[in-house]
Amino acid sequence: MRRFAMASLLILLLSGSAEPANLIDAFEYPQTNVAQDVWDVQGERGNTPALSMVEDGGRLVMQIEAPFASDPNLSRIYIDRQVDLDLAAAGGFSLEVLSSNPEATGSMSLYFHSREGWYSGSADIASKGWGAVPFSKASFRLEDQPIGWNKIDAIRIAFWRGKNTDFFLRLRKLEATQHNVALIIPAVERREAGSLKMATDVAEMLDAIGLGNDAIEDSSLASGGLGDRSIAILPYNPKLTSEAVEALIEFVAKGGKVLACYQLPDKLAQSLGFGELKYRSQQNKGDFAEIRFHATDIASLPPSVRQASWNITTAKPVGYNAKVVGQWYDRDGQSADAAAMLVSDRGAFFSHVLLRDDWNAKKQMLASIMGHLSPMMWKQMAEAALKDLNTLGHLDSLEALTEFLKKNDQHGVDLATRSGLVKLQEAKQQFTSGHYEQVVGLAKEVHQDLALAYVKAQPSPTTEGRAFWNHTGTGAYDGDWNRTASELSAAGFNMILPNMLWGGVAHYPSKLLPHSRTFNKYGDQIEQCVAAAREHKLEVHVWKVNWNLSTAPQDFVKQIHAEHRNQVTVTGEAEDWLCPSHPDNFQLELQSMLEVARDYPIDGLHFDYIRYPGRDKCYCDGCRERFEAASGKPVEEWPSDCYSGQRSEEYLQWRCDQITRLVKAVHDQAKTIRPGIRISAAVFGAYPECRSSVAQDWPEWIKAGYLDFVCPMDYTQSDLSFIGLVSNQLKLVNGRIPIYPGIGQWRLPNDRVVGQIYHARALGAAGFTIFDLSHGSAETFVPTVGLGVGRNPALPPHRNR
């Protein structure tokens, strides 16, 4: 990256008096050569794209060419700039961007470099025309070891390959954002697994109810990182320092409010009015399954919220008018005799982390608590609630919804529509009168009515693949596969993809893999699943997580390491994954899948994690020996020659071959054992990136005839990105086999999931696959499909091939 030519020019361009203080770059350079002096443009694995200044809307903006069709080797384009910034107080970032072909645009990434590493955040373009893409600090990940947000020395903006299409991107403004709500995230050195995910989930809930939020590292609290914000949220902060605790206590003393989840230091708890905190673990699964609220003086609390928690931290009111407003109940509706939510004059405490299940009720709960802690937020949430009514399913306006509903005559559509529109008028009147709390509740009812009309209006073809992944391998109800199969069938699903085995564990009496605790407690899950599915006319495609040892017993993992069968990173670190090139691992993966095909009357075998974990794996000594033997010549500089040097492309193809050979072997031998069995795979949605990053060359498997259908994991909240992914996949497959795109149900409201099913159908996909079947999704989403999409029974198209 280049140094700036003129410091004074930089100051003029980036911090003019007319621009806000949080502006990082306006991308309004007077000439192309000036922009090129500041920003260095690169094309990864391809040619350098063009960067220029163009006029748009009466002002100059930066334009970057994206020649992904002209240069098939190009994996991403990016621009770099050196800076000297302190971004510790920033809670997030906003980048105004326009794509000339948003459906063709892959994901975009925003990076900030801090001496020894990067902070990286990703997002999708969600709108046509100019749009501000938000990046919350809570969603940023670490690459290598950045030293702090207060020492940012470079910025990178990257756009990844989407469709094989040429287009251009325009940038208009990059700025740091600051909101009234702070999400406190652990500093790097105290960050535990899951802490950022918990913060990201809470950030998405806050965004969904119209409250912007800023992720602030706890290390900045003592130096005033909270500023004049009103509320600080602790999503999961088990290691708060004494300095951070004192800063929060001072924040509360000055009138700020704190919402804490699960972990709360005693001193801070006392300052909020909560005490006697005690850890409590579930004795049986489902002990903490539902929160029921009974407070009448807190506006808009839902009657109950489902959440499958496995442990909690109980607390009691001790001061500042603290009280319990919600109690835990188990899955049978019996009281767990434990407080779930407490509030006081100074804050609130939730006894576990906020999980994503029961999304709509969870949003309502969070909105109610936030409005109670800071009443001025009700207006902001009311404005957002009314605005959000314009987005329902795949539609972007109430006018479009009305036209869509007019084109069908499904029972109940007109009634639900009329009810929703009447309530909408009432909500608008309440907003005019300043009754913002009522507006939020009414808007929720409007959305429910209109969403009901929308899902009922969906067509229901009689030939379609309708599948549900089940990650637990026990169905939606542990020990009751019959109930799971009955409910899926009633809603029109025709396939279940249960996760029955991993790289080092099995939920059935395997002779090759260690038995799981699930098997020991509930018995043979494949046998039970197949029996229930047969009764309810569902296909069973047994899902295996390949290579991954994260769920394996420790003695099994230790044995794999002792035998040098595990993967190794390019820097020599051991990984708990089976090395795909090791002959014993290949046989274990192959024979374990064939064991299932041999012993159970299943309809199919389903690959997952059929890849490497990342581009930096595997570089074990065995891989070197086997690669040299296959290529017929030694590697001079190992592993650098194969990772990024002169033999990197050759080694990439060899890695792809290790994965492909297992797919081929399972296909060939399983079909000999059980003629008619179908072979399928859950694959990465973005291709060819997954080929270069994780050696998953799934279109080649399809061309070779190894798969009978494919389920790309297209988990995105952006419909434009979903359309782009599915369109590209359909072109790659070219009608050879059915595609059932994977939809991330946990990330979207039910109507938006149905909206992505609509898009998949409109594009020509042969069905859909939903992730993930759980107790919560069975209760909330499965019936939604049955109202419209799955109203008529259907046969999956792969049966006819």
C-alpha cells in the first residue's frame, strides 16, 4: 500500500468542515489520479481492476470495476489505504455503496488493520441503488493479532466474486457510527468462544426493533468509552475487569442503565439492585424452556417467550425497586422456580444469554425492556415498526403486497388482509397522538395479520423437494421421532436430513465410530427416525459431518493425534479434524457411511463439511509426502511453495482431489450396496471461492455424476444476495440434478423465509432445504409452511431421475 502523497490533501479530502466528525472517507476525490494516490486497488488471483472517479447525482464518487466474467481467476477485488486512526469509541461503521448488478455481487468485507492483524466484518448488499451497508463492531472477527481499535493503520474494502458477471461498484461514504445503545464486548485478550456471537445476535435483535447500537470493547470503558449513551448491554461478559466494573457503576450512578445477561459481577449487580446470584444447570433437557411474564406495569411485554436454555444464573431483588418480572418454566409447562428477568430503577438482568429462538417474541421482550429503561426509545422503535411493515416476505411495499394477495383466492387471505389494514390505520393514528408504545404493539399485530395472508397466498406445487436439516439427530422432540415426522408430513415436507454421525461419533450402534451420549440415552436414532418417517411418508437422507472431530470423545481425538492423522495448519498448529489425504481417515469416512447404507433402509446419504476447514489447512508431514508422491517431484520450500508459492495451484487441485475421491467412493459403493440410494451434499453457496478456500469443488462432482441432488447453504438475510447465489448455482448445475437451496430459518422472520422460498421457486430451483429443525422451529415455522407453501403434498423431483 502506498503512503499518502500529501498530508494536507488528505485532511482536506477526509475532514472538511462541512462533513461530520465521524467521517472516515467521503470518496469525493477531485481526479482519478488523486484517488489512486490514496487508495491502492488490487485483484486477488487475477488482474488489477480499474479505479476511477465518476459523476453520480451531481457529485464525484469512486468507481471500481468488477471484471469477474472477463477474468475467471479473479476471486475478489479490494482497495487499501493507509491511515492513522483511533476508532476505539466507534460502535460500528456505515459504507454507502452502489452495485450496477446487486444480484451478481458477492459478499463484501470491511477490514481495519492494527499493526499485527486485522479486524474483519462482512455484509451483503441488500438493496438496489445507493444503500448504506452497516457493520457492527460486534460482528467483526480477528485475523492474526490486531493490537487495538485505537491504533488503526490501514483500511481494506473487499468485494468477493458472486455471479460470473462484469459489473461496477461505486462508493460514496465510509463513516464511523455512534448510537444511544452500547453493546459491551470483551477485549481481545479476554474474549471467550461465543462471546462475539452472543453480541452479534443481540445486535441483530436491536436492529430489528429499530434501535441502532454500538459495540464497545470493555477495555475502553474506563477511559470514557460509553460517552453519553443511555443504555449499556452486557450480552455475555464473563471476565469483566475491575476497571470496567467501576466504569459501569459510575455510568449507572450518572443515570445510565445496564441490561446484563447471564454473568454479572457482584459489585455491579448490587449497584443495579440485584443480589444472591447463583449458577444453576438443568438436570434434564427442557428444564428451562419458556419465560412467562407477569408484570403489568411494563408496556408490551409478551405473555411468554420460548428459549431452550441449558443453564442460568438466578438472582433476587435487593434494592432500587428491583423486582422479578419473568419466571422460567420447563417444556411441560411446570414452574422451574427460578427468575428469568428482573428489572430495577437502574437496569435489568436476564438470567441466561439471549438466544435466537422464538425470534418475534424475543424482539418484543427486548423492545419492552429497552422502552422501560429508556422511554424516549419508544418513538424510535415505533417509527421503525411502521417502516418495517413495508417489507414482508419477498415484497417491499404495502402496495406490492396488496397486488400479490389480489392474485389468489386462498381461504382466509382476504380476512387477514382486512384485519391488518384496519389495525394499520389505528397504528398511524396512535403515532400521530404520540402513543408510541401502543404503535409498537399494533404494528406487531398488523405484521402478524399481513404475514398470515402472505403465507396463505403461496402456491403449493405437487412436485418439489421440501427438506429440513436436523442438527441434533434427535428430531424436534428428543425421544419422539414419531411426533417430529407427523408434524413435518402434515406441513407438506417430504424429506428429513438428520445429522446421525460425525468424524468421531455416531448416534447409532456403529462398529466403527464411538457411540454418542445421545445414543446411550435415547437409543438408535437412525432406526427410530426411519421407522417414523416410513409411517408418515418422509424420505430419510442421513447426514454425516465429515472429517470434523469437535464432538468426538477426547480419548478418540487423542488417538487420532497420536497416530498423526489430524490436520495441521500452514504454521504448524494441530487441528481436531481428520486429514483427508491420510489413507486410514479415508477408509474411516468411507466405511462409516457405507455402514449406514448397509444396515438401514434409508433413502440417501448426505455429505456435510465435505471440505477442509480453511485455506491454511492441511499442511501435515503426511500431506507433503503424499503430495510429492502424487506429483512425482519434491517440494523445495514446504509449506510456503504449496500455500502461496509456485506450486500453490497444483496443491489446491490436489486438496480438491482428496475431497472428491471420498464423494466418488461413497457414490460408487453405496449404490452397489443399496441400488436406488440417493447421494447429496450440503455445500458452500459461493463458488468458485469455496474451491480455492476449502477445496470443495462441488460442480465437478455434479458433472461427474456423483450427486443426485445438492443443497447449497445460502444463509443470508439479503434477498438480493440469495437471488445472486441461487442464480449462479442453477447455471453451474445446468439442469443435471435438482437444486434445493438451503435457507437459514434462524436468521429470518417466518415470512422472510417464505419469501426466499418464493425467490427460489421463481428462479427455477426444484425445492428448498431449511436449517435447522428444533423444538422452537417445529412449533413456530413448520406450521407456517403448512398454511401455504406445503399445503399440497409433493413428490421430490429426484425420485423421477
